[in-house]
Amino acid sequence: MTLDARPQMVWTALGRVEVAMAGDGPAVLVVHGQPGGYDQALSLSTALGPDHHVIAPSRPGYLGTPISIGHTVDAQADLLAALLDVLGHPHVAVLALSAGAPVALRLAERHPHRVRAVALVAPVTGPDTRPITLRDRLMMSRPALVAVNITLNVAPSVAVGGAFVEAGFPSVGSLIRESRRIAREPHLVDRLRTTIRTALPYRHRRDGTEADDRIIARLTPDLGSGVAVPVLAIHGDADTEVRPSHSLGLVGRVPLARVMILGGAGHVVDLHPLWHQAEAAIRAFIAQAPSPSPADRASPADPAPGA
């Protein structure tokens, strides 16, 4: 799967959406987190392997998609459905990361015949009123992220430790051990570098990040209860940014939900030693997801855009 697919602007019934597409095979809509954009969605799509057609949009307020068309989770879900209309995909599987999960779940609730299955990585699935601190903003500033990126070239373990100083490790010793492990693996350092790059330049992602903060604070605890398709959530039990209870809570309210917990993983799950097992689980889950019946494909049950 290529990570450098060029984005294009697509005009939908609800507004302009920036989207990159890559690969051939069954269509998978990939929904990025916070901050992010189509580039982060493309990076996440590597978990699918090469045999899928990836649709990677920038959500409203990120990169080239204007914030004016997506201030609420329902508006963003309807926008993705409108994008699928223009692209000619009657139904897709969905893979979503972190703050993109509420949009994926609402897409499956509001447009049930468009979605075959929903795979979630470190998902936000309920309200979170944790205040955004000045330190949070400083860490997401361009100088801070550029400094980490440069340090990756000269002292990888230091950069990794700095990037994950609050990633949920139970002790300073475990943080140091994990930083050294990642630093010894060039492909993991490259993966971290990609993660940092998909947050830059932050000024082109600020509107979306702030909108996500407001959206997440207003989420209801029953998010996803109307999802009728299979859902797989993957979460690290050491994730302090989005607690694993966000994933575990899905089991009680989504009939076809199951959860895979990675012991010792923080929020950036794809740096965990067992991430390859999570990737295999995602691929198998999406491959086994049922396609809609002819009656479902013809159903007019989806709400009108913006309803």
C-alpha cells in the first residue's frame, strides 16, 4: 500500500472533501484521528495489507477539507456517506483511529446499509471532558514536533522517550526500556517519524483538532448502540490518553462487538511488539465481514443528508 498517494478534491452534495485513494480490491474507508488528515489515514491503511482499495479522506478542519461542513459527529458521518455516493461505493468496510471512531460508528448507525464492518484502533467511544492544557498545545506545536523529528536522526531512544513520556508506561524504567527497544528497530523509528509527519503542519489541522475536542466532549455514553454490523476494537491496556474502557464498553452495547487488548501498549498501538497480530486480526475481520444482501443494498433507510 502506497503512503504517498496524491490527494484530490471531491465535491459532494454536502461540500468539498479532500481524499486520497490507493490500491485495488474491496473498498475500505479509513478515518483518521486527531490531529491527522488523509496522510494519517494512508499510514493507518498499511494494517490492511495490499489487497484493498483504500479511501482516505481528510475530515472537516483537517488539511484541505473545510471545517464549515463538519462541526458535529453526525455532519461528519453524513459527509462520508456523501463522499461514498460520489465515488460510487454503495458499501464499504471502515477502519478508524482514535478520535475518528465516533464518526465511523455514527456512519454505521445513520447509514447502516453503507457499512459492512467497523474496525477501530484505540477508539474514543464516549464523552471525554479532559481539558486541553497549555502543555498539550506546546507539544503539538511545530517547533516541538520538528525537534522530535530531528532528534530521531541523532538520538532515537531520547526522541522516542520524549514522544511517549505520558504514553502510559507504569514506571520510568519501563519507559526507558520501551524507548530503547523502538530505537533499535529502524522500521519502528520510521513509523514514529510518519506519525509525527501526519501532525504537521499543525496550523492546517488546528480547526479539526479543536472541533474534535468539542465533539468528544458532547458524545453520549450510548454511542454505537445502534450499530448492527460487526465491530472489532483494538486497544492497549496502558493507554492513558484514551482509556481501554472506551473499547471494553462497546461489548455491552454493540451486539456484534469484540475487543482485542494488547498488554503493555500505549495509545500509539502500532509501535507495540504484537502489533503484527493486531494487523492480522484486522485483515481477517474485514475479509470475513458479510456483504449486504441485494435487499439491503436497495434499502432507502438511510437518513437524508444532514438529517
